[in-house]
Amino acid sequence: MERVIRASQAELDAAVAALRAGELVAFPTETVYGLGADAANPDAVRQVFALKGRPATHPVIVHVADAGQLSRWVRAVTPEAQQLAEAFWPGPLTLVLPRAAGVHDVVTGGQETVAVRVPSHPMARQLLQAFGGGIAAPSANRYGRLSATQAAHVRDEFGDAVKVVLDGGECPVGLESTIVSCEPGRLRLLRPGSITLGQLRAVVGDVQVGADASSPRVPGSTLAHYSPQTPMQRVPGEQLAARVAALCAGGQRVAVLALRAPPLARPDVIWMTAGLGHEAYAHDLYATLRTLDKAGCAVILVQEVPGDERWDAVRDRLVRAAAREATDGGTLPTFSVGELP
Ligand code: TXA
Ligand code: MG
């Protein structure tokens, strides 16, 4: 089936009218679906927090049609931020910059910075161009849960509570954007995404990994995040078959997300193969975890993924999805060891 990636004029009109009326619009981006509100309307943005169940201290990303709109949201664009924007926008990169006067606290979580991004998905671009303003949008999922990479996932999360859901098919990347905080002379990778540390460094030289005490807070770095309801454990590939066998021997149904096909088919094992390529794996990850989460298993075992940096974003999400305790501010060293500062 051909992927639907452009909204009709009627869909766009309805979405823009909803945003102008202070209502929410879910829309596709190249990373994941966003739950959007007019970023200049604090009451509308508050509804996003209420619907997600998201703490008010967690800031949201402002999406804009192009970098020319940044001055409404950002006080000053550092030279490094400019270089990154030129290299990767439109695309899956979020820049954290000093906020402009008039950007509401509800957007920034009361911080002096604001996160901005120019998405590349054709439907997101259509929406942003037609709306003309900034759209504040976190991922379109209940707080702490798996992100949505299909319109059906958004409906699963929110039902009729979100009236306008633009359906752009499956999100091509499948993982949330790379987030870089840009303080003068000091760049930090706050969340890994499909744009890797190596790609960032190739453009701007030094980029440090993770936040420190003085960095902007990234509540998405809360340890437990992106989680299925079924407990999830990461297992080294060579131990996978034995772990599955032990759990089944104990009478449990087991879900498995593996890089390879199952050694043998068993009725009490739901085994999904994610493939060996990091892009296909990322594309399918949330949809696969949603399917496994609904399979009625006692546990989801996830085979550990390769250690190279192209897998950093996937590994980061798997570590957080497997964490049960929310320890806010936890910044995990989930990057490749060779990449740590
Ligand atoms: O790919 C994405 O980034 C998707 C799509 C919809 O654009 N959005 C997304 O939003 O993942 P959300 O809210 O689920 O994650 C945004 C992350 C959060 O961890 C938030 O704490 C962080 O960005 N963030 C937002 N504003 C920030 C700021 N001013 N300083 C530091 N971190 C910020
Ligand atoms: Mg999110």
C-alpha cells in the first residue's frame, strides 16, 4: 500500500482551525507523531500536559516551518547552532537555545531555554506552513509510555480525546529527535537520535555527551521512559535461548524481540525479529513493542543490540523502556563506551 504522506486541503484547514481555536492536533513527523498545540497559546499547551499526564516541569519542543521563524522563540542563535541547523534542518534534530522574551513558561518548563526543531515530514511541513506559527508538541503518547509511530497508535493512546489526527502513515525514522543543547562554546548531546554524535561532531567539532549539573534539564532523560506495561528485560544474545527456555519451563508466556529468527517455534513464545539493520530496527521498534505488549506475556525479553554508535539511540530507548523506576534527571551512560567523554 502506498504511504499517504500529504494531507488534503480539507484536512489541513480542519487542523489549522483546531490549532487557532486552542485545540490539539496530532500530526506525523519523520521521528514520531506529535501531540500539537499553538505554542503561543498557554492554555492550549496546558491541555497537552493534562492529556498526556505529563509533569508541568517537563518542557516541550516548539516546531517551526523554517529557521527564519526562530527569532520569535529564540533570543540568540549561536554560530554552532546555526551550523547544525544548516546541516540537519529540516530533519530529526532539536536544538536547545536561550528562549526569546515572551515564550511562555508552560512551553519551557520555567527554564531559560527553549527547544526548537524544523521537522522534515511533508505533512508536518504542510501543517506548519499553513498554520504559520510554532507548534508545541511532545510525542503523542501518555506520559512515560511508548511513542506513537502510526496514527493508529495515537488513537490507541488518546481515543476520542484528540479530535484531529493527521494520518501520515508510518514515521520513517521511528525514534525521537536527537537533542543538542547549544550554550555559547559548549554543545551537549542531551538525547541520542538518528543523527549520531559522529555526524554532529563532523559539523561542529566538539560535542559532549549527556547533561551535567549546569545543563538544561531534559526530563525525557528520566530513567524509566518509553515503556511498555509488560516488564521488559535486556538479554545478551548468547543467553536468550536459555532464558526463554527457563521462563517457559516455569509456565510463563514470553515475548521476545530479537535480532534473529527463533531457534524453534513454541506456542508459549511470541518471538518478533527486528532485523540486523539499525534503521529498520528503529523504524519498527515502537510498533513491535506495542504488539508484544498486547500479547499477554509475563515479560518481554529484548536481545541486546550492537555496541556501535549507530545503535546509540535504539540502545538508549531500550535501556529506558526496561527501567521500572522513574528517577528524574538520571542521565544514563547508554552511549557506546568509546564515545563517552
Ligand atoms: O522527535 C521528537 O523530538 C518528537 C517529535 C514530535 O518532534 N518530540 C518529542 O517530544 O520527542 P517529547 O516532549 O516527547 O520529548 C522532548 C524532550 C523532552 O525530554 C524534554 O524534556 C526535552 O525535549 N526538552 C524540551 N525543551 C527543553 C529545554 N528547554 N531544555 C532541555 N530539554 C528540553
Ligand atoms: Mg516523549
